[in-house]
Amino acid sequence: MGTTGNAVNREPWNKGKLVGQKAPFKLKDIWALRVRLQMEGRVRELALFNLGIDSKLRGCDLVALKVRDVCHGDQVATRAIVVQHKTQRPVQFEITQAARDAVQAWIKLAGLKPEDFLFPSRLHDSPHLGTRQYARILGHWVDELGLDRADYGTHSMRRTKATLIYRRTKNLRAVQLLLGHSKLESTVRYLGIEVDDALEISEQTEI
């Protein structure tokens, strides 16, 4: 079959976009879900959501956290360092007051000890929450916010704070460190910004 002129000239839908990249959550979505989880007493989910946003960790690293990874003694730390499973590189993140309170409440409710997984699985064949279970929980959050599941995934959690920080500061180097990327180009692709713009911004923000 021949092609029409329109078919030849039509640009692909994904030109200039990262295929499969999930959207970050907006601030209004973050607050709406936090309030909902608090009001409904969903302690584990609130801890998972707040820590997921703060840590910017991949899902596999977030679900595998142990209590001792985020606690000093019986108190949740203000900062934590985790070695990423994918890259074997350490990444440091801040734990905000809201996340500390949520995690502390969850640890107390679940009676967790330092050596326990922070988010133990409710399934017998897994010691901690699995990435698929995490994805299902996130899918329900997306539904509750009235958003489209096709646009969001567990990587939305990793991208959210990084995107907010970048929009506020335009500091690519800082976001690169926060995400634990070895190359600035990876951060550029991750944020979905134009390479030329990124390089210009990077030069402006270097000290």
C-alpha cells in the first residue's frame, strides 16, 4: 500500500519526548494525597508516600529500606545515605519533618525493630514490600487523585522532588547529586529538558 503525503509529513507523536517517562506529581497533588492519607489514618501509606517523595529513591531501593537505614537510635534521622542497588553508588537524602513524623508513627504502630524492613510485606513469600505491590499502591493513589494511570508510575515519585528543585533553582548539578547520577547528561534526560538549555543553565550555575 502506498503512503499519502500527510502520512509522510506527519511528525511522530513522541518526537522530543522520552518514551515511557512518567510525569512527576504536582505540589497540589502531593498535599491533596497527604491530607487524604492522614484523615483516613492510612499510616503505612503516608510513611511510604512521604519517604518516597523525600528520598527520590528507585522503587527497588525504597521498598528494601530497613529501619536502621533511616533511624538514629529510636529517632528518625534528618538525613540518610543509601547505596543504590542499580548503580552501587551511595546517595544521600534529606528526610523532612513531615516524613519523619509519618515514618516514626508507622514504626511505632508496626512495632518495628532496627533490623526489620521498614515496609514489611503482608505476603508470606516476600520479606518486604515488593516493587509490584508498591506500584499497585501508587496506582490507587493516582486513581484517588483523579489522574490518569498511564501518565504516572513509581518513577513519578523519584522524579517529583528533583523536578520541583530544578524548577525552583535551575541548578542541574544539585539535582544530579540528589539523584545519584554519575553523568549530567543522565539528569538532563531524566528531567526531560532540552540539552542546549541544560548546558547553558549549567554554565550559568557553576561557581
